[in-house]
Amino acid sequence: MRKSRFTEAQIIAIVGEYDAGGSVGELSRKHGVHANTIRLWKSKYAGMDVADVVRLKELEAENAQMQRIIARLTLKVDAMDNLIRKNAWGPRSDKKR
């Protein structure tokens, strides 16, 4: 994903200017971004301050780490189940031999 040339603090300041009554066209010319980008930022960062954004980034990183751990453990459990079934170490079936 492409890194933005604006920091979160700058984005929040631009959204604050928009909320204070600035027009989208004026802000887009002033900051050199497209009007739709400002609208996208407003939908994502409305009502947040810099501390909230930092906490959001931390939570997203923690969530991604947890998802990787769960995927890895699920894969290990599945491999162990297949090994148990293949080697007949599992519970015996009710069929008579």
C-alpha cells in the first residue's frame, strides 16, 4: 500500500478545517489533494484526534499479529489431525475386522 505524503496529524488538521466550514474545493487546492481524498479522510478520521489515530494503528498491528498466530496454530492443528488419522492413532471405528 502506498504511504501517504501527509501524516495523521496533518490529515486531522485538514479534516478539522473542513469541519470548521472550509469548502472542499478550497482545501483541495490549498493542500494539493483531490476533493474526493478530503471526503475519504473525513469519513475515516471524523471526530478523532492524534492520540486516537495512534491507538488505532497500534490496535490494527496487534490484530494483524493475532490473526497470524491463529492461522499458524490452525495449520498445526490440522496437520496433527491428518497425521493422527493417517497413522491410525485415533479412536477405533465400530467396524469388526
